[in-house]
Amino acid sequence: MASKGNCKAKDCVREAIARHYCRMHYRLWRRGEMPKPRYKTCTEEKCRKPRFKGSLCEQHYQAKRGGSAAAAPASAAPAATAPEAASS
């Protein structure tokens, strides 16, 4: 079997086995722990979940949306009734 060369991770001289990484760095890449992860992950600190919307996972997206979504319906309700009252 022909050699695939050395691992492309910085300062690593082990033999590459897959995706130009050695066995150790390939495992890290698959878990999303390398600088360029396998999948795009949430941008919140220490969160490795896949992105859901924008740059956040579903949990962080819902948490951020929950804070602003609660204020939006309250402010939207009076605006919706005002035009109806004006047209009557």
C-alpha cells in the first residue's frame, strides 16, 4: 500500500490515514475539535452542536429568540388593534 504522506495538522509528523490526518487528528476532526471542524457548529462558547439557524444551535437560537419573542407579541398587539379601531 502506498504511503499517504504526513498528517496535515500543525507540527505533526505521523503518517496520514484519512483526510490527510493521522489517526489521532482524524478522530479530533470527526468530533469537531480541530480548528476547521467537520461540520459547522454553534458559535456559543464551548458548544459543539450543529448549527440550526444563523450561527447558533437550536438550543441557543431558541434561548435568544425567547427573550426577544416575548416582547414582540406584546408590542404588536396594540398596533394590530389600533388600525381596526380607527377604521370603525
